[in-house]
Amino acid sequence: MSDALVSAELDAALEKIHHAGVPGVFAEVRDGDQVWRGAAGVADTATGRPVTAGLRHRVGSVTKTFTAAAVLLQAERGRIDLDAPVGRYLPELVPGERGEAITIRMLLGHTSGLAEYLPYAYPSFRAFPDVAKTGPESMDDHRFTRFDPVELIGMGVAAPATGAPGTAPGVYSNTNYLLLGQLLERVTGTAAERCITREVIEPAGLEDTGFPDGPHVEGAHSRLYEAWFGMIDPPRDYSVFDMSFVGPSASLISTVADLTRFYRLLLAGEIVGEASLAQMRRTAPVLSQEGKVIDYGLGLYPLETAGRPAFWGHGGTVWGGGTLAGSSTDGRRQLAVAVNLQRWNRLDASGRPRPHAVDEALEAFHHLAMYG
């Protein structure tokens, strides 16, 4: 990684993402003890302030790996049985036969059949996944709304099920991880965010990682620009936003350096035990929010490139921000990349997102970062 040509290639790949249309992108790649960090573009389109590799960033659903790790640690201590029904722990949240049929493992792996609550909390998203019939209005309406996770879970539980518990493919749903947050609180007597901080973040030495306690990102950070498939033009800044609508599912703030450290330690068996890590890497088919069937484990999934060894990690999006982070199976090589624009694809006549140069540039960077 110290080779100038390799560094130059990574720098150039980041520049291509920026020139394809992302205001700012920053990343870290580690290979053993060697580290490359890079950044391209701006953190603020109004002032021209540049992005740097050390910025803090909302990492979205990358949070799920942290939450899953906290649950697995409690399972190692005998406080949680992954194959027990959620109704044993939270009967008031998932009552009756569903509470007896849905296990903790199903929540972790998105095979519970519980629907996503977000279209019910955000009325302008009600038509999702028919994106053409959605609108961004609810993002503005709820910028400072403080949501109650129990009420959000209730929306997901009351919504029509996406399938019977345990059937394939599962369907990705934030309802699952809000329930896991309530589970952590029930078995530890501590708020989920505090439990994850104490059990995962602090022992891993992640000094720039934490949950927000308000709508602002503390420390140096980028503005976050949301386009909502061309319906917000120019893209609007949503860097100030109350993230209580996702909580332990997707609200974490971190840096690319902390994320590469986290996934290196995780894949090395230094956060959860080897047996727990093996369970995290045991996958089942799940329908993603993008409408693709992916292999999903327990808060972890393979970032595969055809014919190459799998990296394991997670991606995440928030309003205006995106992140992808992971590690090679042997724990030697890691990547973490963050962008400050989301939903850049405009829709075609049938309402599907059109291919965009940003997608191609990001894929090229991911491949280079993972495999050199």
C-alpha cells in the first residue's frame, strides 16, 4: 500500500467518484500495517470547504453490525438465546403467535417477516417500493421529530407481514433492529445505544464513534446532500437531522478509520468469539431495500466480487450520506468509503432508477480497494 502507483490509483479512483457527480468522497484502505487515506471534492458546496479523510460521518445501516455484535455478546453470556422466540423477551411488542414464531436469529438476519415501519412513519414514502409515487416531503416534516422506538415498532408489527417467519427470501426491515435495541435494553437494563457503546465501541478503541444525542453531528463533518431520485434539485442538505427514527438500526456516527479498525477486529474474532462470528457469517437470502436478493448473515454480509474472495461488512445510507465498510475474511485488508450525496439516480419512464456514472465509479473503487 505504500507503493506510490497503488496510492495514485486509489486517489484517481476517488477523483472519478467525485467527477461522476458526488460532491465529496473520502476513504481509508488498510493492508496489514500499511494505510492509505484519501479524499476528493467538497464537504460544503456553498463554501467549497474540502472533504478530508478524518471527517465524522453518519454511517447508516453499518450500525446494524455493531448492534448485532452487542446481541451476540449477550448470547455468549447466556442472557439471550438466539433461537428463542422474541415473545419470550418482548411479549408486549410482538404478541401472540407471531411473538412465538419469530426468533431473535430471525430478527438479526431479516427473516422475521416483519414489515418496514418507515413508510408508515413518513407518509410521503407510503408507496415505497414504488419510488416514482413517493416524495421527499416527510424528510422536511420530520427533520426535528423525536420518535418513540416502541411506536415505530408498532407500525412495523401492525403492517402486513412480508412473509411467514423464517421463509426465504427474507425482507430487509429496520423494524427487526429496533426490536433488537429493545431486547438489549430489556436484558441489560441499559439503553441500547449505551449498551452498544459500553460492550462494543469502547472495548474496540473507537474514539470517534458514537450515537448522536440530538440532530447535530459533533466534530468536523460534511454536509449531506439528498437528491431523492432527482425530485430534490439541487440536492438539499440534511446533515442536521434527528436520527431517532432509526436509533440502533442506523444512527451511528463514525470515521472511516474507526470503521476499518472495527471490521478488522470483528473478522479477527476480537469483538465477538469465533463461534459467534461463524454464526454472523452464516447467510440466508434476503430482499434488500434496493429490490435485490442478497446473502445476509447476522448483521453482516459478504461484499463479493465474482471470482474473488469475499469481504465481509455492511453498507449504509442516511438522508444525504452513504457508507460501505468491510474486511477480508483473514482480517488483513479493510476498506471504508463515505459519500455525501444519496439517491443520485433519476427515474426512467417505468419508475426505475437509471444507471449513473457514480454507480460505476463506486464499484470500480470498491474493487480496487478490496483487491488492489
